[in-house]
Amino acid sequence: MSARILVVEDDPTVAEVVARYLERDGHRVECVGDGAEALRRALADPPDLMVLDLMLPRMDGLAVCRKLRERRPVPVIMLTALGEEIDRVAGLETGADDYVTKPFSPRELALRVRSVLRRARGASLPGGTGVLRDGELVVDLGVHEVRLAGAPVTLTAREFDLLAHLMRNPRQAFSRATLLDQVWGWSFGDSSTVTVHVRRLREKIEADPTAPRRIVTVWGVGYRYEPVALP
């Protein structure tokens, strides 16, 4: 699965190692050490995926991700400092599809890149064709598109996968750990990842995100999808 990847990292040694591993996987890689320049290039000629460091000169990774998300649906993997949960959550809230904590294994990053690219291209969904409907909410699995009352809803690859999984299993309660495993294939991970993605989904598909009707909280368990349309 070859792709064009923009690596945004101001440490030349880290950027070189990341580029070498990704090129070994068959990707075409461009490295940029400046946040503002990376944003300019990504908007002018969007890559298939961006590996984005959090701490950058001129414009930090959060600002780059946020501004990019406003204009282009480019998948983003954020590089964050070890143990800084607030940075990981902030990255996910600005629209990052995944994160890797430093110091990291370049091999792990390469595997995460493959995973995000598969999801972004719709290849990771089991039975990835057909349409899921719940009233005015329509999820087209084949073209990876969501519409609400006829208007397109822009979701990240991870948000799309989570919504599709919940809609496929209506009224079934899932723990956060189960969602990490069944939706994204993580046998480990931070449950705040699920919490952030649920919050973002609610902001995009619920009439009132503070009183959700579709993605409801099951206290002491996790979340379930409650169809709005009558069966």
C-alpha cells in the first residue's frame, strides 16, 4: 500500500530514521522541519498521510493539525512526548487519527501508518460495502461517506470506523477496552482515545451533544448506539 507521506519533524535524526523505515515499506516520503511550511505544502498538494510532531518551530503540531483539518481530510499521526496524556488527548481533539509516543519504535510507527492508511481508504471495514441508515443519518461504507439530513459530515478515519461499528451493533453496550480492540485492533491503549472520539462524533451527529440520543453512555460500562428511527 504505497503512499505519499509528509513527515513533519524538526529533529533531523528522527526525521531521517522515520523516512528510512517508511521508504522501506514502499512509501514516498518528504521531510519538513517547520510547522508553517508543512501546512503550506499540505494545503497546496495534500499528501496521503502526515506524520506530525507536536513541538515544532513557527507553528506547533496542534495548530497545524487544526488548520489542516479545516481545509483537507488528510490522515494525521501525531508524535507526542512519553506520558503526556494531555498532549495525546489534545491531538485527538484537533482531529489526529492516531498518535505514537516518544521514544517510539520506527517499526511500530510504520505499522500504525499502514493501519491508518487502510482505514482512510476504507479497506479495514469488514464487509466494507453497503449503507447503514438511521433516520436522517446515512453511512455509506463503500464510498466512506456520512450524511446527516442530506448534508455531508466530515469524519476522520477513526471516527468513521467507530460510528460504523456502533451502528452495526445497535443497543449493544461496549466497554472502552472492547472498542479499542474491536474497532481499531488495539490490545493495549489509552481509553481516553475512545472518550475523545465519542465526544467528537457527538458534536458532529447529535442535535444536542450534551444530551446525546444516538451514542449514549452506559454508566459503568461504556457506550452503545441507540437508533433514533423506529424499527
